[in-house]
Amino acid sequence: MLVKVKNEAIARKAQYELEAEGEATAIEMRAKAQANAIKIIADALENSKSSEQAAQLYVAKQYIEMYGEIGSKSNTMVFSEKPGDINALLAQASLVMKSANITPKSILNSVKN
């Protein structure tokens, strides 16, 4: 009986360790993919004549994702008066960038560092 309990404990321990390794690998792979995506965006911002619009679109994308996360965690949300208007969203992203002194160059520098 004691041997059976010990073997089950060893098996559970090995299972937890393997699951943790798998989760760690998945997290690392997602982080590397995100870093690669950010580097691609940074290169596009650096080499683009329309880097201001690209930066605004990036901020707008993050803004939309943030609303998605909030919506999945709460049944109450506060939107701007025109949440579906992409021009209003870009204008708001532009205001956020200006008020925080965010420029395409600063995004590029933060990504590369």
C-alpha cells in the first residue's frame, strides 16, 4: 500500500513538473512572437513615410484590445460617445499620444531597448 501511494505521489509530481514546463514554454513562445511582431512594427515605423498613422493605428489596436479585455471581465462598460467610429478612435489615439508625448520615434526606441 505504501509503495502504491509513493508511486502515485511521484507520478503526480512528474505530471505537475511537465505541465509547468509546458506552460513556461508556451509563455516564452508567445513572448517571443509578440517581441518579433513589435520589432516588425518598429521597423515599419522607422522606414515609413506615414509612421504617425502607423503609430496611431497601433495605439488604436491596443485600445480596442483593452476594451475587449474589460468587456470579458465586466458586464458594465463606459464608452466614448462614438465607440464604433474608427476616425474618432484614431483621433483619440492621437490625443493620447500627444498628451503623453508619445512619438513614433519614442515607440521605436522603447521597442528596440
